[in-house]
Amino acid sequence: MSKKILIIDDDQEIRSYLSELLGDNGYETVTANDGAEAVEIAKAEKPDLITLDLEMPNEWGPRFYRKISQDDALKRTPVVVISGLNAIKYAIPKAIASLTKPFEPAQLLKIVKDAIG
């Protein structure tokens, strides 16, 4: 059974790109366009890994992360921050990795493979 990745980004092009990149490499993907929607999807889908943008409308990345960190079923889910913001590694210190847009696809795939196989 393939591992499931939740992609959270307000940019439709980024969501599509990540879905295609990860899907082509054997991962199942689900997407959300903001943190509020993502909380519900994460609870329903129980992803193996989450990619998280920081700046989004409605509910931004750090607030989403705080919510899932308090959920027993989700708090151990690895999170990879993918954002265009500077100093992103400080936004979510417990993230397994932080990538700045634009990023190298091979780098993301290695992070994901190392984290969930």
C-alpha cells in the first residue's frame, strides 16, 4: 500500500506540481488549500507525511501545525515546510525539513523517502 502525503498550499500550481511529483514516485496524495481545510482532511485521511506552506489565507501554517500537534492521532506525523518566506526553519522548529521555494524536486523526494520510505 502506498504512503499518503497531505499537500497544503494556497497556490493551485504548487499543489498540482507536488501531487504529480509525489504521485509519479509512488505516493498517494491529498491536497488542501489552507490550514483550516487541512485540519479536517488530516483527521479524515491520516496522512503519513505533510508538506506545509506557511503563508496562506484563513489559517496559516504555524497555526495548523499547532492544532495537529495537539491531536494524538496526528502529532507524530512528519511535516516538511515548503515556503517562499525567509527564515522558514524557525517557523516550525519540529519540522523534519524546511525547503524554500523554488526547491529541487530531488531534494524533496529524498526527504520524503528518508522519512516514510
